[in-house]
Amino acid sequence: MTLTDTIVAISTALDEAAISIVRMSGSEAIDIANKVFSKDLKRAKTFSAHYGQVVDPSTHKVLDEAIVNVFLAPKTYTCEDIVEINCHGGIVVTKHILTLLLAQGARMAEPGEFTQRAFLNGRIDLAQAEATIDMIEAPSVQATEFAAQGIAGSVKKLIEPLISKMMDVIAHIETNIDYPEYTDIEQLTHEQVLPLS
């Protein structure tokens, strides 16, 4: 796995339904989508939707009509360009579109890789990534509410002041260790460190 390739996955349940979504993320997402979509997406604005047909580039046959959503980096879930193909929800057509995108250069995403990229690209922290898993696996409405708080960054907001205090304590201790000979640096005592921690 690398962060330089473009990943693709079916984002909806693979079942017969009204709509399926095939999602790509990466620097080549728009170029790859352009190879199979009847409209030019190269000048598409972020958060835009485009109606057209998904076309097999090797046969030029229309596979399905679709709405393609374009989200430009860095203001996306993964901080990368994202393209979502909203097609009819048939199992065969959805798999066929996925196969076309793989043939054009996308790589099949590993489970959780979109969220992993969001974490690695600094969009979310580890607690938010874990909360995303909690949301997906939530067994109750109350569990989804807790997960939603985690996704919104409640854990980060709770621990940031503690981290700041700990960094102050560490800085004071390191200064005392590194510069014991300087008289203008206050020597910390155990009693002075405890209120900081």
C-alpha cells in the first residue's frame, strides 16, 4: 500500500438496490474516471455532480447512466481528490464499473483504507478513526451517538489541555536537567511540578 496510488471500492452494500456508489480516492481519480465517463471531469469544480454515461473504453458500449460527484483535494474526507460514481444498484453493473476502474489504473482499496488515508493525511486523529469504526459497528442508537461525538473530535478536545500541561511539565523538567548550573532558571521542586500535572 502506498499513498501515491489511487484506490477504489464499492461504498454501498453490494446488493440489488436503487443506487450503488463506487468511490475512488487519489491523485489520478479524476483522470481514471474520465476514461470511463462520457463527460469531461478535468475542469469540474469541487462538490459538483455530473450526469452522463459510464462507457467501457475498450468496446465503447454504454454500461449505465450515472451521476458522478467530484470532490477536490484537500477539502475531502481523505484530503485527496475523490470521485464517486452513483450508478444503478444492480450487483452486475456495480462490479463491472469497479472492474473498469481497476483496469484503468485504480487499485482495490483495503478495508478501512479511506479512513486510514484520512488519518495519514492529517484529516482525522486516531480517536476519530476509531470512532468511525465504532459508528460502523454500533449495535444501538446510543452507541452511534457516542461514536458521532468521537468523530466530531470530542476526545481530542478533552485531552488537548492535558497534553499542553504535560508538555509544560516536561519542558520545565528538561530545562532543570539540562541547565542546572544557571542561577536564573528556577529549580523546580516536587511540589511545584504536581500542580502542573
